[in-house]
Amino acid sequence: MSRRASELARRLAREAEAVCRHYLSHGKRAGRYWVVGDVHNNPGRSMFVRLQESSKGPAGKWTDAATGEHGDLLDIIRESLALRDFREAAEEARRFLKLPRIEQQTAPKPVPSMAPAGSRQAARRLFAISSPIEDTVVETYLQCRGITLVHHSGSLRFHPRCYYRPDEHSAIETWPAIIARVTDLEGRITGAHRTWLDPDGFDRIRLGKAPIDTPRRAMGELLGNAVRFGVVDDVLVAGEGIETVLSLRYVLPTLPMAAALSANHLSAMLLPSSLRRLYIARDADAAGDAAQAALTKRAEYAGVEAIALSPRLGDFNEDLHIFGLETLRAALRPQLAPEDVDRFLHASTVALE
């Protein structure tokens, strides 16, 4: 940071609360912090601005617990007003410093606990500030993948400007994203999975994912947990990817399912005590074979019948996208236990007619 920028940041820090009240007006003071949704002044409690110097750092420093983004008061001025560069932010800061101050007395409040970036708490906050997927680019993306009806049981949400940083040395970008909640067997949120999307591009290679190096990332505690669709009783389908599981859920909307998010996590997924039959929706590759073998062994050890579901191509979303709904339904019929054909497949066929 230049000497001029450092001096401006120090002068603003002496007026940290006034800066927050002016540029983050949708927030409020909570103890030694100003709490708001994000640096763009959206309502919420995800972002914390330090109002006083302490052992944790100087006044004016802020962190968004949901995204890991951080900065100083000059960044707040630039982002909240959507200014183009440092020159415009510096001019606005100097203008602000000349304004008269109105002192406001507020009763001290408990200081909220900070959620480390990537933690369970940060995942919960990210899911909480996201919105329903209906009539958003999420529905467009899933329809592009062949999933016309999305039976997600509230486990998917939409964030219009989810932060993405390629690495710690790169600038933060924002892209619309699917936010999937990861839960434990009791339904508590332990993590979140993000799929960044390109609102303007649905080419055949990316099928709507953002043109970035890693358009999928997870945060929080994943091991043993999963993105769950429906409430498990005695039968469950477990697979790797969200799109793979939603493709099967399109065919079998009343059958509970879970996406473990990777082959390694699929092999380690915890099983409900009520489970009697487990369908393992394997991906057709070496990692999928290994995950199926490991999870089958664990299921059988627990007294659970394990049945593999195998796609014709690489995975079940690819099957749905290439061959269509009716062909996928016909391919699944002989792979299901006879009682489950009547219970889930036949019932879903009648419901869709």
C-alpha cells in the first residue's frame, strides 16, 4: 500500500464507526464491531468491521466470515459505492473526512464470535444469506444438464455474487453460484458446496459452469456427511456429484438420496441406523469402482444390503443428458430390487403422467 493510501486508511480508522454508519448503513454495532451482510452493504451478519484497535488488529480492518474476503475502510468505500479504482475511492474518502460528525451513543452489546473462513459456521452463514433457486440461473443450468424437474428438498440455494479467489495472491471475483448444504445424520449443517456459474455461457464443454479453474469447491466438515435430498427411512441412494444424484432423483423423486461430493467421501459416508438397503450410484471410473467397493463393505458389515447402480456412460447425469428421461428410467428398472420398482419407480411414473 502506498504512503498516501496508508495515511488515508489511518485517518479513516480513527473514524471507523462513522465510516460504517455512512457506507454500511444496513448494518449495526455489536460490541467492538460493526456487523453487516457484506462489503456491498447488504443486510446480514456475515461481515465484521473492527471499530477499535485491539490485540487482534487495528481499527478499520474487516473480514467476511462467509467468504474469507478481508480489507480496510478504503476497500469498503470503493466496494459499497462500486467505484472503479483507488483514485475515485481516495477522492470519496477525502470528501467524507471533511463531513461533520454526529456522535451516537449506543449501549454495549456482546461481541459475536468470528467464524473462520471455510468453517462450519461460515458454511451455515453462506447458506443462510442465499436465496431459493426458483427462476434463477441455477434452474437454467440444471435444465441444461437435462434435469427439468429439480427435486432438491430445500438443499440447494442460489447466491448471485458468491466470492471466488483463484489463490491467495489473486483478486477476488464474483460469480453466481449454486450453494448446497452439507448435513450430518441429524440434519445439522456441517458444510456447503459451491458451484460457480456463468450466467451468459452454456457451451457444450462447461454446460454453464463459470470459466474459472475450479468452478466447484466445498467448505466446512465434509467427511461422513453429504448433501441430502429427502428424509431417509429404510432405503437410500448414495452417489458422488450433485448433478448425478439429482438426475436419479428426477426419475425417482420419492426415493431419498445423498450426494457425498467425491469418490473418497462417498466411501466414507455415514449410514443411518434405520437403513436396510443402500443403492450406490457409482461413476464409471476407477475412483468410482473403489468407492463402491469400500462403501459396499461398510454397508454389509452394518447389516445393510448394498446394490450398485451402474450408468451406461460416465455417470447418470451424462446418461440423462444424452439418452433422456425414459431411457434412463428403463435402464434403472432391472437394477432396482423388485419391491422398490413398485414402491419408487412405478409410483414416480404415475405421478409424472
